[in-house]
Amino acid sequence: MKALEATIERDGRIHFREQVKLPLSCRVIVTFLDPTPEVPETTLLSEAELGRDWNRPEEDAAWAHLQSAR
């Protein structure tokens, strides 16, 4: 199996981002992706506040037991 990135025109034409050599016949799985994934505004607004809360020595100590041993 090989994953390739491509765009599909409204008329069904497929444009691969790189040159592809395919056998005469092959099976494919097509996954449609959202062209412009949006991050909810509330996520962006809360990032700084959560960072202040999470990036404290007390938080590091509370989660230390989950860190892998080095």
C-alpha cells in the first residue's frame, strides 16, 4: 500500500502532487478531506489561559509518574 496526496476537480479529474506510475489496474481507497479545516475561535482564545494553568511546576509534579523512564 502507498498513500498519495491529490486533489480532485469537480468533474472527477484527479491531480496527484507527484508523478505516479500505476499498474494498468489497481484498487484505491479515497478519503475526502476538509479543504480548510478551521480551529474553533474558543480553542485559540483558551490556549494562552490553559498554558498558564498547565505550565506550572505543580502540574509537572502531578504528571511525573506518567513520563517514561530515561
